[in-house]
Amino acid sequence: MLRGKSILVTGSSQGIGLAAARAMLAAGGRVVLTSERPLEACADVVALLAEFPAAAYVPHDLTRAGAAEELVAAAWELAGGIDVLVNNVGTYREPAFLDLTRRDFDATFGLNVWVAIAVTQAVVRRAVAVGQGGRVLFTTSLNATRSELGHTLYDASKGAINALTRQLAVELAPLGFTTVAVAPGLVETPLTDHGLRSDPAARAAVEGQIPLGRIALASDLGGWFAFLASDAARYATGVVIGVDGGLDAQQMPARPVTAAERAGPRPR
């Protein structure tokens, strides 16, 4: 499905980014993975590189000035171009609302939003210079449209990513680019455990709010990125696709339905 395509996935040493990279490699793509961690600290990436000769890894801290262009230049050289960019890198850690500072804002929005803009700019500039288009994918979140306690900056930044997905669909269409975002609900990754592995009761309470009855695995998301990177999805642009086990479809936390409700209204 992705044979002949060169792909860059940011934030791909673990979690959703790693799963997306794996799915794209399995579909025949050439994939450059990256994160700020050195390769020797990324056992899963080392295993992936051994399994797929078409994979490469570039450690890079994208919060540095000029880092986006440096990364894209390295990835372009390794992969022979970039047909698909996956803007996945991001963070959710922040203090309580009344304790937020400008430094917290800059850290979250800098990584979650500005890095996506800067890397996209670098990819598009290089592509335009050689007369080609491409595809830009984003990892957003259900939190972009549904609020969660303790995630003021994260939720706002993901709302910005949704808006960016729509805006760049318009801005970049004349240059031959399409944009799509994948919006997961709760996904089980090293960053999102929140003690749910060690607290069965808490886990059951969370899973009880998800219509499909379980927290997503990163592998549940990977195939979506592979499909959206393929030519089968070439006419989709400016859209945000929810992959959340039905969580967004549910009006409120699950509650028992009474016998009276099941019986319907009484005749007058």
C-alpha cells in the first residue's frame, strides 16, 4: 500500500508514533523515526530497525531553534525525499489551571503546535523546490473537542491542531498537499498509564465509559496512519477522524437505564 513512499514520523520512539511507523513499514514504506532520545535508550526502535531494513532513526530535539529544518534535511537524505509527514510529537504534562505560567504555555504549545508548523514548513518548502506535493498527517485527540480535568493547555493545543489540519488543507492544496488528523480517545502507552495497569478497579471504571469496553492499544491507531498515508485516501483533506472506541458518541458517563425508561412514556 505504501511501496515507494518516504515517510517521516515525529515522536516515534514509543506509543502511537512507533505504532504508526511500524504499520507504515509493514505496508512497504520507507520510514524515518525520530525523538529526542538517543537510539540506545529506545529498545523498541532498535528492534524495529532490525526487523525492517527500510527504517531509519534520527535522534533530534525539536524544541531547539532551527531543529525542524535540520531534521527534515537529514530525513530527506536518508529516505530520498518525504512524501508523507506524520506530526505526532507532543506532551500532555502540565500543572493545575491556577498554577499555569507562561513558561508552561510556551512549553506545551511550542512542542504540540509550533513544532508541527515548523516541521511542516520545512517539508513543504523542500517538496515545492523539487516540484512535488505530499501528505501531512497529525495526531490530535478527542480532548480537542471534549474537555478533561487537569488538561487545560493540552486540550487547547489539540484544538489548535484540529484547526491547523483544516487551515493547511486550504493553504497547501494549491501546492499539492493534503492534510488529515487522527483523533484517538484514551490509548494505552507508556505516557498514559496513569496507574491503570496497577489499579484494576480504576481501569474497569474507565473502560466502563467506552462503548467498545476497552482502552485502545497503540496498534489500534497504526493502521489508520498507514491507510491515510496511502493513495487510497488521496481525496481526503482537512478532516479529523475520530478513532476512540465510541467515546465521543456517548452523551455522558454510562448509567443504568431504569425499567420505566425502557417501558417508554405512559399513555395519557
